[in-house]
Amino acid sequence: MSTLDPAALTRPHRRKPKRMTPARLGVYGFLIISALFFLLPLYVMLITSVKPMAEIRLGNLLAWPAHLTLEPWSVAWQSACTGLDCNGIRVGFWNSVRIVVPSTVLSILIGAVNGYALSFWRPRGAGWLFGVLLMGAFIPVQVMVYPLVRVLASVHLFSSLPGIVAIHTIFGMPIMTLLFRNYYASIPLELFKAARIDGGGFWRIFIQLMLPMSTPIIVVAVIMQVTGIWNDFILGLVFAGTKNLPMTVQLNNIINTTTGERLYNVNMAATILTSMVPLAIYFISGRWFVRGIASGAVKG
């Protein structure tokens, strides 16, 4: 009868190296080609934004710049022209900040309260109300533009900062309600009942119990709302007015300005500056987004 070798038990188990089969090579090849396909436009934008116009006119789109310059970035930020105004894209940047911050806070707060009420308090007709809110999440924006223009004009909020904030809050409320309702549905009902027995009311339970437990889904909601509102074009174009145009609308106006020479390096720099905030949020908070989704955003 053979005996076990004690040394064999203590030796670390080595995994057999995976063979590069044709299927695995095909998967790697597809992923590499896909990555290059999506990264190529970003590469062209970056190298074009640091080239002088003399090099761009040569037509070597993919060539590395012979003379690096950051002047197009400075012009795009400080002095790029939109019609007769030459204040750069920084004006649109701060307009976008003024729009994004209150819109994100209000839509998340309202969505959290709605999801909490629909999950635990269940007022009469809660199912119908939830269905109506979900319907609002799937109706195309273009369908509701004209009615909302008329409504905001009647209350003197059209083409104003409070008006565009209200629009983004309204359009963000259905999906925020869905996220928070599904998240709260994964919380044990016994926890809520214990808080009720201890004398907690609607707002006390929400503020002291539910909100501290909602950090993962709040992170998900912030990422979704900030990126969605920052990248919006049509609502900002229609409802913001000329004094509150967001960065995306101003970028379109800068690129489509036809007076004088078309500065492709400045246009590319302005485009990258416009996308910096969503890109930064993606790279910094991507793992938090996945963590929040896994902790209850799709449960219920």
C-alpha cells in the first residue's frame, strides 16, 4: 500500500499553464481590435490638439507631432470664439457645473424618498404610481419638449437656470426612483418594522436609518446623473437660454463657427476638455459603480 509523501502535501499547487488554443487567440484578437477601434479616435484627438496648424495641413492624421504645443488648449479654454463672444469654453464649463450640481442633488433626493416610500410605506395606489413614474423614464425626450416649453414659459422659468435644473430633475426622477426602490426592496422588512416599534416616523427612519445604508446606491446614482446631465445637449440647447448654455452646447457652437480659419487643434482641445469630467468620473468611480450595482441596484 502506497503512502502519501508529506513533502508533496506541503508543496504549493502549480496551475498548469493554459494553452493558446485557436479559440483563445480569436478572443484576444477580437478584444485587441475592438480596443484599437475605440481608442483610435481618442488618439487622433489628442495628437491633433497638440499640433500646430502648419503640421495639421500636411494631412498626416496619425503622425506624431514634430513640435508639441499646448497653445490650442489655452485658446480653447480662454479665448475660443462663439460668434462675437471670445471667452473660451470655460464659460460653458461653469454653466455646466451650475446645472449639474443642483440637478443631481435634487433628482437623487426625490428618487430616494420615492423609492423609500414605495418600498416600505406602500401608500394606496403605489403600484400605479410606480408604473407612471417608470413610463416617464421611457418616453423620448423629444416628445415632451414642446409641452415643457409651454409650461415653463407660463411660470416664467423658460431660458433660466432654475428652469433647466427643474427639467433635469424631472427627467432624472423616474430612473432614480427605480434604482432606490429596488435597492430598498433588498433591505429586510424586519429592520423597518423594528424602527417603527421604536417610535420612528417617516422622516426619522429615512434620515437616520435608510440614508446611512444607501451609500452604494447613492454612488451609482451620482455617477449616472452627473455623466448624463453633463453630456446632455438637447435639453441644454432648448431650456438653458443663452446665458446658461452648458459646455456641450458651447462646444457645438465653437466647432461650427465658420468665420475665419477653422482651427482643428483648438476644436480637438475643446472637445477633450468637454469630456474630461465624465472620463475622470469613470476612471475614479468605476469600481464603486460596479460595487453599488452588485449590492442591490438590480434586485427587488
